[in-house]
Amino acid sequence: KAIQSFDTSTDPYGIENGIYLGDLAVVKFSGPFDFDLVKRKLEFDFTKIAVLGFVIQIKSEDAAKIGASTGLGSESNVKNSEKGKRPFFNWISADATIATARGGGGGLALWKRVVEEGE
């Protein structure tokens, strides 16, 4: 399963994107994000990657290259990172259950809120 989370309780805000086998995080990317409410645009950088719990600091352009080479991201993110631009989502809609956005590579992103037991 894939899990993406956004943490607005930290400064800077944090984003985490992970691939899990059950509850085991196989790969997790994390880093800061900014959100422009007027433009409904979320820009982010992945500055850490964790593989089976081993954390490695990375540069934003490295994350773009990893994403493009594995199919987790688009080649346009590599080109944009070379120009100093960050990956982004333009938010379309969001409510308490579902969120939709258009990614910087042109794809449609869909999120469904999952509430863990006890929350």
C-alpha cells in the first residue's frame, strides 16, 4: 500500500510518502512543503529517504531522479529540479474524506483519508 501524509503541526510543514508491505515501511520519502492557499498550490522537497528504516539525506534533484527512474515520479520533475523548481500539486478539491489534485507532471492525484483505530 502507498501512504502519503501531510503534517501542518511542524515548522516547516512536513510531507511523507511511503510504500508499505502491511505495516512495514519499505521506502519512505520525506521533507518540507509549502502551501499557497490563494493559488491552491502545494510545493514540496523530499530531503530524506528511508529504506527499511535506514535514513539517508538526499538533495531535491536526487529525489526527482529516483522518482523518474522508478516510475514513482515524472521526467518533468527532473527537468524542473534542474531549473530550481520544486515538485507541486495544484489542489482541485478536498473534504474530510477525499482530496484531488493535479500533479506537476500532469497526472491526477487522489487521496482517501484513512482513520486508524483509536483516532
